[in-house]
Amino acid sequence: MNPLASELNEQLAQHSPHVLEMLSDLGKNLFFPKGILTQSAEAKDKAHKFNATIGIATENGGPMFLKCIQDKLPAFEPKDIYPYAPPAGKPELRSLWREKMLRENPSLQGKHFSTPIVTNALTHGLSIVADMFMDEGDHVISPDMMWGNYNLTFGVRCKAIVKKYPTFTVAGGLDVDAFKAVLKNTAKEKGKAVVLLNFPNNPSGYTPTVAEGDAIVTAIKEVAEEGCNVVAVTDDAYFGLFFEDTMTESLYGKLANMHPRVLAVKLDGATKEEYVWGFRTGFITFADGNDYENEPVITALEKKALGIIRATISNCPHPSQTFVLEALRSPQFLEQKEQKFQIMKGRALKVKEVLKNEKFANAWDFYPFNSGYFMCLKLKTVDAEKLRVHLLDKYGVGTISIGKTDLRIAFSCIAEQNIAELFDLIYQAVQDLS
């Protein structure tokens, strides 16, 4: 093992031994090298005459660039576009995102957590979690209505076992009792669990009520008190898009500093929150289980995360970080974001209004939804994949089939005035197949 990795592990062993136990074999071996990047950072501060360190080309006192590219980006300084961004991301962006987290999650006030590290969108954050905390055979707990990429990230890449619980009760709420049962079984069998908390949920579009969220947190604390190490991961990809009777904060705020055996990891993406999907800018933030500032633990986790970033993509794109940073600084940001929120809320509520039509009752039920981008139909008479293909071939309508019965509808990309027609076409296609 590299001495730098050993040093980080010693920090964890001394200040939070349970976090050390949570790390995968790879996670224990991760470190951030004192190589080119460290030497270049020192040179940036001290090399006042010549800086011949990092591998970019310069010209006229700044980064070299092609005019045909810069002509399309006249609002931005070349220094904020072309050089490599720091491995952890632009410091100003990281600080502003931390401020945003505190503003939007009042339960984080007074808690101790890291400054967010920039990731190549939220999927990259999930990959970092998998590398740092998952070994072959470890259990990752998720509702059965889950984003399919979890299987690739945790199951295929890490050979972990995805333990699913029914998302909803018969009455239509989140099945917290089913979550508790799976969590307790994993606690007894493995003594360690990675819990994925994806709200608003993809594909169902459901966010728990405050009571349901509190019950999830209580269940995690209970198994921790019984001796299970829990990595609680909040996949907050659709954060903020809360339309009806839901939590309006991430569970991260309540999980942070809750118990020495609980490590809270928050994954964010400017991609969906700020409607910049192609920018691929996300964040990973750590909070250990101690209710006091435990800087050695946070430092060790950050350096291990930076180690895997360095080993895989080196750093995240600079231009998109600059674009997001400038958006967060804009005086119009909050007003414009609220305008888009109202459009999204209007589409979700319109779907609910349309689905009240009794003619649909013989064709489908629909799962509870109150947030996010999506909702799901539960088909009664036809196979979901057959319906998906028929909708495409005959009506030019695109949907996503999930299993035999579920059809996911992204109302996020359907104008409110077109929603009634969309469901009429889906209903007609069901009638065709029936």
C-alpha cells in the first residue's frame, strides 16, 4: 500500500474507525498523489518568472486558444475556459454550491460537512461512491422502482448485490416497513449497508412526506445503534422539484453527523436542477457521523475521492464549471429558476388532472407522484414493451417500458397543452392491443 494511503487510513482509524471499516479494498488504497498537480499548484503561487510545470500551452500571458472557438465565447475570459480546472473543481463554484446547500436545506445549519467536490455530473458521483465503498458481495439497498444505471454502477462494475424493497404500499405511500426489513436483514448478514435515497425518485416521480422521511432516518439510526455501518447516499438529482405535500429538503441534512456508524454522502447535479444537462457538472459532499468538527476524517475522504478522480478522468471540464458559477452569481438566477419550476409544476398537476378521467380506469392505474420529471403508469391489460413499440410505430409517441407492467412518462418534456393528447394516444394504443 502506498504510504500516502496508509497515512489517510491512519487518520481515519484514529478519528473515525467506523468510516475506515466502510471503505472498500480500493477505497483503502486510494490517495491523492503529491505529483505533477501538487508541484504545479506550488509553482502557480511562487513561480513569478517562468512556470514550466503543467501541460498547457500559453501565449501572451494567458492560455493559448483558437480564435474560431473564442469568437463563440466572447463573454468569458480565456483563463476561465481553457486551462485545466483544479481536481476538486473551481474553488469559487464549490463555495457557492455549499452556500446553496445551506440555504435550501435548513436542517444542515450547524452541521459539519465537507466543501462539495465537483464531479462529472451525478453519475460520476455514484461511480466514486461505488469505488470508495463497495466490494464484491456488498449490499446496496434501493427501492424496486429505481434508475437502471444503478445496476451497472454497483452490480456490474463492483459486483455488489442490489437489495430491492417494494417502493409503495397498497395504500399508496412509501413502503418504509419494507425498507426497514431489507435494511435490518443486510445489517445482520453483512454488518454494512450502502443505502441509496433517490428523491424525487426516478422513475416514479415520488418524494416522501416529512413523516416518511423521518421514518427512513430513524430506521438507519436504529441499525447503526445495533452495530451496522451505513453509507447513506442521497441521490438528489432532481432536488428542488417538489410540487405537492413532500419533504422539501434532502435527507442529507438529517443524516449528517447523526451517528458514528453513519456516513452521509450527498450527490448533486447542476444538470437537472439548473436545466444544464449537457454541462455534466455535479458535486459529492461528505458528512461523517460525529457531532463535532472532525477535519481529519473529511480531509481523508476528500483526498481519497480526489485520488479516484485523478485516476479516472483527472479533472472535470472547466467551461461548464464557469457557466454554472456565473449562473449562480447572476441576480436573475433565482427568479428565472422559479419561472421554470412553475412550468414543471404546471405539467405535473396537469397530468394528475388528466388522469382523473374515468375512461382510463380499465387501462391502467398510476403510481403516486408529486415531484421530479417523471410518473409511471401501471398497465392492466397489455405488456409495457409491446405498448411502447406500438406507440412508436403507429403514433410516433416515445415512452419507456419498465418490466411487464410499468410505463414511464417524462412529463418534463411535454408542454402542458399537449398532455391530454399524449394520454389519449396512450389509451388508444392500449385499446388497439387489447
